[in-house]
Amino acid sequence: MKLWVRLTAISTAIIIAVLGLSLITINAAQEAALKRADEENVRMSLSLICRNVTSAVNTDTSQIQSITLRSIVNYYFSTYAHLLRRENVYYTLSQHEKYLFNNSPIDIAHVIEDTEIPKLSHIALGEAEIPVVRLSTINGDMLVGACSFTITNQSFTAHLSMDVSETDKQILKMRWVSVFVLITACICAALLIAFMIRLALRPVQKMTETAALIAGGEYNRRTSVYTKDEIGQLSKAFDQMANSIEEKISSLDDQLHRSQLLLGALAHELKTPMTSIIGYADSLLHMPLSEEQRIVCAERILTTGKHTELLSQKLMELISLTEDEHIYKKRFPACHLADTLRELFGSKAIISCEPFELFGDKTLLLSMTANLIENAIRVSPEGEKVRVDICRNGMVAYISVSDKGCGIPSVYIDLVTEPFFRVDKSRSRSSGGAGLGLTICKLIAERHGGKIIIESEPGKGTRVTASLLQNDDNSPTS
């Protein structure tokens, strides 16, 4: 079941329960009020006729015979009964269980014979109340009331019966009206609630469609629901998640693309040394060579093997830098880096270092600087020293390596940091270069919040500077 259907059903059920209970309560109150009104009407009408009769007859009747008195009472009672008569209202006057007057269609006296009948004097004083009995007949319900009064020591009993079928019909009509109102209100409410809920859940439908599109590969899709409610917050969180997913997938795509390029370039780069190793090895096995020629073949195999080993080492280092692994930065004296470089390169490099604390991964920074120095030594004339400067300016540290080699043409400066790119391929292979040094240096500088800056002029030399962002973050940084 869909959410909007479930919410509509729940809301409609609540409305039916609340509205039904309200209508039942209202109807019950109205029915009770109508029934009380009928009962009060019976009491007031009966009390009124009894008081009128007693007022009219209650003179000096001490000398009147009982038969004459009975006739007088009957006359006045019948007269007032005709004067007060209304449709469906009947009167009865009896004495000693004998009717003196009766226009009722039923035997009223026997209906309430077990009911204590109060006297009119007590009713006038508020000490008693006329009893009213509800009686079901073939023609409908009737209300019957009784009251007694005394004139010259003679007791009379008056009864009044009222047909309340119209009241019952009115009550039934009210019930049917309530049912109609309930059904109509529930239908209208259900339609309105369904429309409003579907309207309110339209952003959720949009989010569902967007999620399906993202799952299908359209990672640039967004819900863009800008409301100030919970759905708006959910949409914002969903879009943030989609941004993060898109960034991660883009990063993975870039890594995959780089890895594919690296593997393709590696396969191409390994083809030449492997062909050379196979050729020289085949010559050693099958060709009649002199001892001197064998030594030359073995040296060539050794040199090519070392080049291949260097190539694999550089590639592994490059792959580790391209993956999202943490590097561990800490503060250490810059002079420690300079001392280590002096031990590695001796008199081949002139190293100048300002006294300050360098912030970064010491191992990676040593590898980067060593790569730059090796490249500079490789392209420098025999006996020419390279220059290394380590300094800091504000929040940025700089490591610069300068040589007086052949330089790099300006059209190649942006390409020399690409994997396996060589300006002079034959010279780089013969000098043992793998074509990955500057690529590794670039990645290390970027992982330290900086970059590689290359300044070169053909025939005069090259200056490569690595800028490193300095901060107080001592935690692992990716």
C-alpha cells in the first residue's frame, strides 16, 4: 500500500471516529431533550387542567351531594379537556377506578396502576412530580401521566396520554440526517486529505525519481526541494549525499583512468627493456660468443634489469600516492632534511637551508627532493653541481632545485609532470630515468597543499620549486 493511501485511510478513520462520536453525542442530547420536553408537556398540561377544575369547583360545596359534585367535576373536566385538547392528546377522569370521562383510545388507568399517583397539593408545593410512563402501542409510543386531586373529601384521578410518534419520527429523521452528514463529510474529507497528502508528498516522489536516475548513472541529478519543513531537510541531506557520491565516483573514475594510463604506459615502457633482456639472454644461450662479448651481454642484462626494477619501484610509489591513503605530517627542523640530502648526494649538490621548522611527512619530502636532485644531476654537465634552497615565506615553505642543464622547451613544461613523459626519450633511458620522478614530486607537493613550479630556459638550465603549505594540523591528512 502506498504511503499516501495509508495516510489517507488513517486520517479518514480518525475523522469518522471523531465525527461519528460527536454526532452520536449530539443526537443523544437532542433525543433526550425532545423526550424531556414531551414529558414536561404532559406534566404541565395535566397539572393545568387539574388546577383549573379545582379552582372552578372549589367553592362552598359542603352542602352539595356527592353525585352532584361528581357531575360538576366531570362537567368542568370535560369542558377544559375540550378547550385544551390538541391532536394526539387524550384526557381521562376517574373515581374509585370508574371512568367519569375518557376520550383515550387505551385503558390508561391500568397502564400506571402500579405507579404511585401524587396529589395535586403536593405537586403545587414541589414535594412531588407527576409520574410519566412510556407505553408502546400498535400505533406508536405514548406518554401517560396521572395526578389526583380532592374536592370536599372526594378524590378524583386525572390521566393524560400523549401520542409521541411524531417525536420518534423526528428522532429517526435526525439519525438519518446524521448518517448522511457523516458519510458526506467523510467522503469529502477523504478526497481532500488524499489531495493534500499527495500534494505534500510530491517532493518525496521527486526524490524517489531522482534516486532512481542516480542509481541509473545520472550522478548530476538533484532533488532541489527548497521547503522549510522536514521534507526540505531530507531533500537537502539527500542532495548532500548525492554530491558526496558524485565526488567519490568522480574521484574513483579519475583514479581508474590514471591507473589505466599508468598500466598502459608501464606495459609500453617494459616492452623495450624486456625485449632487450630476452635478446641478450638468447644470444648468451644460442650464439657462439667470446668471453668479452658474453661479459658485455651480461652487463647489458644487468643494466636493463636494474632499470626495470627502478621502473617498478617508482610505479609502486606513484600508485601509493594516487590512492586515498593518509600521510602523517609533523613538525621537524628543516636542517634535518638538508643534512640527510648532503649525506645522499655529497658534493654533487650545494644545499642551502634557512633555520625553521618544516611541517609535513618527512619521508615523502625526502623522496620528493631526492627525485628533483637526481633529475637535476642527470641533465647537468659532467662535474656541474646543482643547487638546493630550502626556505619559508609566511605559511608556505619552498624547496627549490636548480641546474645548468640543457633546459626544457616551453611547450613541454606542462607535460613533464605526466607519467612516462620524456623530452629526450633516448637520453632518459640511457641515463636510467623512468619518466615518473616529476609525477611523484607533483603528487607529494599536492598532498602537502602545494604544487610544483617549473622555470626553464633552453640552453641555460631549469629551476624546479615545490611549494608546501604550513599549518598546525598534526593529525593524519589525506
